[in-house]
Amino acid sequence: MARYILFLHERPEAFARFSPAEMARIIGEYRAWAQSLRTRNALAGGEKLADDPGRVMRAKGSDVVVADGPYAESRELVGGYFIVIADSYDAAAALARDCPHLRYGGAIELRAIHELA
Amino acid sequence: MTTDPAAAAVAELFRRESGRITAWLLRRYGAGRYAMVEDAVQDALVAALRAWRIGGVPVEASAWLHASARNAMVDRLRRAARIERHASALRLGEVVAVVPDDTVPGQAEPLADDLLMLLFVCAHPALEASTRITLMARSVCGFTVAEIASAFHDKPAAVAQRLVRAKAKLTAIDARFEWPEGVALSERRDSVLAAIHLMFTTGHRPIGGDQLVDATLCAEALRLAELVAADARTRSPEAHALAALIALHHARHSARLTRDGMAVSLADQDRMLWDRSVLARGFLHLERAIGGERLSRWHLEAEIAALHAAAPSIEATDWHAIVRAYDDLLALTKSPAVRLNRAIALAWRAGARAGLAELKGLAADWRSGDRGPLDAAFAELHEQLGEREAAEAFWARALEAATNAAERRYLARRLAAARSVAVATGST
């Protein structure tokens, strides 16, 4: 078994057109998806990331330069992540396939966490 | 709507909170910024969607939404000021200066004051009557444009446009929350109460519309009427009479429809389903409605509703008192609908024959284009008298006139029942 991280790429304004009732329903869909993983012990966590651009830090000579992250200018960002547990990329992809995120214009970047043990 | 109970709870939270937050922000930033406030509230809901779908609904959901909306509002004000900076003198200074750094209210605080003020802004004399209630439903109650359109049998585009115009108007006159005084206050209260009443009657229609939206409309109307009736600045006997009227009707709402949305007439309702606590509130308001200088139509309508609510059965109802109340109401309103209801009450008091005689007189003067309710009343009374052919003919006419699908279903069922009785007894 290995852990896989699902980065939720999205455009925040993609959700702006929904009515409050629709938004409540969408929250319910994500929660139901997460719950179905949880009951199979296939969910190891998930968090929302802040909507700021983040920071990128690089060494420049003996200094460290802190700059706005890659999302400063782009309309798309990583809104959050989930960590799932699966025994292969295919199995992880199968779990991610049902995530409602894909139904609402978002993309999922799937990365395996390199387990050292 | 949704069938997921958790999602339904969040939907209800969103609807309710958006009204409270709109009121809260408008009070701080001025009703003239209505459009921006509305955008900020939507921003907060989107933020909630994006955070809660992953992390779950926070315990302090209300405070979370308030804080998020306030941040969105400040962002929007800054952005607007940045744009304006190039065109004219900067206003951000004054904007920020008037923003008090107040704490975010929690769930416990009802914020009644903000909502009440928003209610009175929505009834601004510069707005048309139909616009006031649209604005109220949108801002105070948090209904969506689609829900308002379906409730008032209007096109969503028309509702949206009414809202846009209303906001533009409030901005143009730079409306502020200022309490009107004296005559202006009582006039404004009258139009607030009229709008609440319209909200209630829309939700209380016998059949048709989204049941959930309808029940929520009535519950909201009751909440708003009680808000007006409870506040020292706005309370009046009429406000209590309206709250009584709404409570006494709304208490019966579970008994008014079957599970599959079929209307149940008062005579057939299971009175055990009436909500005793809401009835008690109604009676309390009715008590407090006494003592006004004028007897409003709401006093009389509340009295009629109270007589029904107090009756153990349809037969044991004080129909004498009800007919008397309808007499007074008729003298006050001269409304054909009131006269129709009076005729039905008269039939209970003095028999279907007496009711029919009254209906015939009414039919001769009936000016309204829609004869459906009249035909249905005729059908009902003919049926009670065992005059099946006449009943059948009137049910058929009422069915022909009905446009609403749910209403048609109800009338078709009554017509079919009348026909099958006619066949079973060999009547032709």
C-alpha cells in the first residue's frame, strides 16, 4: 500500500455561478466521496490551501530571495489536496476518478508519495 | 432540491446566513452599496464551498461566513477604490474610516436589529411595491432569483432585472439606514407589513409551487412579522395581528398537503398535525393585537384563523362568529374572494342550500377573469347536497380553467371521484 496525493487544480471563480442550494449540494458530494473512501480506509487526509499566491524562495548568492509563488498571475491554483491510500497508480486513479472535483471544471494532479519503508 | 440531509442543512444555513450577513454588511457600508454587498456575500459562500467540501463544516459556521464576507467586502472596496483612484479623488480613506473594527457575531446573536433595518430599507418609498418584496425575499430571506421567480410565477430574468434596478436606485439615492419617524415610520411599516403579507400568501397558496420553498416563505414571513412586532420602535397592533394571522395559518401547514403534495381541505385535515406551539404563538400575538385604534383586515383574518384553530372539528367550529367576522371583513375590503369565503362559511352555518344561494348572487357580480375558485365552491356545495350531475359539471369547469399542474391534479381527482360516485349509485 502506498499513499498518493491528489492536488485539486481549479479556477476559484468556476464556483461563483452556483446558487447557495447548489453549493450546499456540491459540498455534500465531496463529503460523500471522502466518506466512501474513509469507510474503505482509503483516505489519509485532506486540507484546503489558502487562496494566496504562496511564496517561492531561492538563494541568490549569499541571500535568499522570497517572491510570490507561481499562482500570483495565474487564474488557476491548487485549492487543496487529498491523500488517498492505494496499491497502485491505477488503483489511486480509480479512486480519484469519482471525485466530484472533475465534474466542476477542476483538474486533479495525482502524485505518488515516495514511501521510504 | 436535494435529498442529502447534510447538504439540505448547509443549504438552509446558507440561505439564512446570507440574509443576516447582507443586513450586517449593509448596515456598516450603506444600502447604497447593495450590489457590492451582495457580491461579497456570494464570495463568502464560494469560499465556504471551497473550504468546507474538503475540511467539513466548521462548528462556528455562522461566524466563519460573517468573517469571510467582511474580508471579501473589504477586498472589493479596495479594488473599487483602486479603480476609482485614477478617475477621481480617492474615497478609500473615508470608506476605511467608517468601517468599525467590530467583532464578528456568533450564532447566538440574532442580529434582529440589522435585519429589521434591512427590512425597512427594502420598503423604501423610492421602490415600487413589487420590487420591495423581491428585494426582501432576496436580501433578508436569502432566496435565490430562481426560487423567487418560481414563487411569484415570474421569469428569472424579470426578477433579476427588478433586483438590478432596485440596487441601482438605492445607489442613486444613496439610501442609508435611517429610521423614519412619525407618519413616515407608520407608512413605511405599513408597506413592510404589506410585503410580509404578500410573502405569506404566496407561500400559503393551497397547491402548486415548490413545497419546500412555500413552507420556508411562510416561516420567513412569520419570522419577519414577529421581528417587526417585537421591536419597541416598530411594534404596532397591526404587526401583531399580521404575526397572529401568519402563525395561525402556518401552524396547519403539515396537515394541508399529503405526502405526495395533494391538497387536503380544512374539513379533511388531521387536526393532530397542527403545530401547537406555533398556534400558541398565534394566540399570543392576537392578544397583543387588541387595543389598536383601527381594526385592520389582518385583525379580522387572524380572528377567523383563530376560530378555526380553536375548533376541535369542522362541525364544532363557531361558524356564526366566522360568518360575522367575514361580514366585517367584506365591509372593509369589498373583495369578491372574501365574499366567496363568506359563502362557504355560511354553508357550514346554515346549510349548503344557503351557501349556494349566496354563491349565485356572487356569480352574477363576479368580475375577475378567473372563475375557477367560484366553480370549485359550487361543485363542493352541490356535492354536499347530493346533486351529482351539477357537481360534476362544476368540477369539470373548474378543471378546465385551472392552469397550474398541481391544481389540475387535485381537481381531476375530485371530478373522477364525483363521476365514480355517480356510476356506483346508478345516478345519471
